[in-house]
Amino acid sequence: MNIDNKNIYYPPAGILLWIIIFVELLTFTIGIGVFLYQRSQDPASFSESAAMLNETFGVINTLVLITGGFMMATSLHQLKSGNNRKSLIWIRGASLMGVLFLVIKGYEYYEKMVKGLTIDYDSFYSFYWLLTGFHFIHVLVGVVILVILARGIRKGDYSKSEYLDVESGGAFWHMCDLIWLFLFPVMYLMG
């Protein structure tokens, strides 16, 4: 598709991707809404369970995802400017930030399992595992998408006139950032 033929009714990355992103955001919004409702029914228990989370890991992962989002945006900007080499460097950096998020979150999950804080521990941890686990899967898919796009950039499949796939991958990646920016304070800070 020739990018230059877009009009104001054709959003960046295409309408189908935005429908998918809307549905994903709606799903997480409903999940967070149910979590907040349940927390309002038993604030003491939820607060006690939230206190067992490692806020430091949450803050680090927030910074990691924000950094990855910046790197992805910079990669797309470099690609649109005709600098595939710099675009490749930045998208690889975004991929590494995604992997770092997954490693930190994986270690956090391991710590929770060792302590017996599994999905059936209490209501808080049921939501914790479901919401952050669903997000974990999204980040994992995002990393796979970025790695595939990086390969395409390296091979020359994308350019300043042919970047729709990279733009779409970036939109998905930013969705992962946005979801975490809601999950982190609700799970880790509002206890």
C-alpha cells in the first residue's frame, strides 16, 4: 500500500489494528474495573495482599516499558526519515527493553510462586495473575513482532515510503505500554 495515498479517514497503522487495540483496551478496562470494584468490597484484604508486591520491580518495569516505547517511536521516525540503519538500532533497543520487562516480570512471578502467592491465594492475587499475566502475553507477542520487524528493516523490506507494518507494530507496542501504565498504579500503588 502506498502510504502517501492515505486520507484523514485512514488512521496510522490501519483501521483493523485500531479495532484490535480498542478491544484489547476495553478488555483490560473491564478487568481493572472489576478489580477496583472487588477491592472496594474488601479493602483491607486487598491492601494486605498488595503490600506483598515488590514496588521496585514495578517501577523498574514501568521505566523499561516507557524507554522501549520511546525507542520504538524513534525507530519509526528514523525509518520515515530514510535512515534504516538507525531505525534498526532503535527497534532492537525496544525489543531488548521488552525482553528485560519479561525477565523482570518472570523473576517477580517466580518469587510469588515460591511464597505461595499463586492465582488461588486470594481475590487480589487472582486478579494480579490474570491481569499481569495477560499483559505479559501481550508484551511477549510485542517482542516477537518487533524482532520480525527488525529483520525486515535489516533486509530492506521497509523504507521511508513503505513503513505501514512498522507503524502497526509500534501501535501494538505502545498499547502494551499504555496498559502497563494503568496496571502498575492500580496493582502496586493503590493498595
